[in-house]
Amino acid sequence: MFDVRVGAIASESKSNVLVWAGAGAALVLVGIVAFFAGVSGKDVESEKVAGVCRPALEKIFSDQLSSVEDNDHHPVLMVPYSRLDRLEVTGDTAFCSLGARAVLRPLPETGPWYWRAVSFAQLRKKGEQWKITGSHLCLPIPAGSDVVDDICDQAEIKTLVCDVNGDCPGVTSE
């Protein structure tokens, strides 16, 4: 009689585990579907904005700052990062920024800095299309300088002179 009761309890607890596991799996599935349903609409607009921003910001770099001079006054190519630094879409307005850095390969073993610049654009949606309403190029300001770029400050773009052997904080390196 004792053996029959132990078998029934084991069977019941196995059944409870299966019910809980099934309920957990269903909950996870519902969460994943809800997440992607909520994100997909925003991603479409973000992709549209990125499709307008990236080529425009790359053109700003090629037109206004295609290269800089290194410490020995040799031109060094400015190369935009592969990803946008910032992309913000709110209703029918958007903001995007793209960083670029002076590419010197290999990096010098000594030297105080390399250049990094940021271009940014503000956009407005007109109908189904995004149009750039304003853009600007933020350049690194030399250390100890009293010069301030008000437009870059208002856009919360902190232009940096980065240490050669370090990373620019908050900046993608791709």
C-alpha cells in the first residue's frame, strides 16, 4: 500500500512540473511576440531615418573634413564609423549623429592625440519621407582653448581629442 501511494505522489509531482514548464514556455513565447510587435514599427522608422542620415553625414565629412594633418603635417584620412553614434526618432522629428576619426595605421607609438569629429542632422517627416532640416559638423576643440561651439553643445555633442592609446568614451569604434 505504501508503494502505491509513493508512485501516485511521484506521478502527480511530475505532472505539476510539466504544467509549470509548459506555462513558463508559453509566457516566454508571448513576451517575445509582444516585444517584436512593439519594436517592429519603431525599427522601420529608424531604418528610414538611418537611410537618409548616414549618406548625408558621410557627405558632410567628405566635403568639409576629408582629412586632417598629423603632428608632422602629413594629411591623414578621416573615416566615418560604420554605425551611427546616435539615432533618436520621436514622432515626426529625428536626430542622428555620426562620428569619424583620423585613421593612421599603424597608430604612432607616441603622440598626444588623434582627431575625432562628429556630424549631426535634425530631420522632420513630411508625408512618408524624412527630410534634413539642419546639420552641423562638430570638431574637436584643442585642450585649454576657450572656444565653445554652441551648436554642438546644444545638441549635446561632446567633441573629443582622444588619447592615441585610449578610446573615446561613449563612442563606437567601428
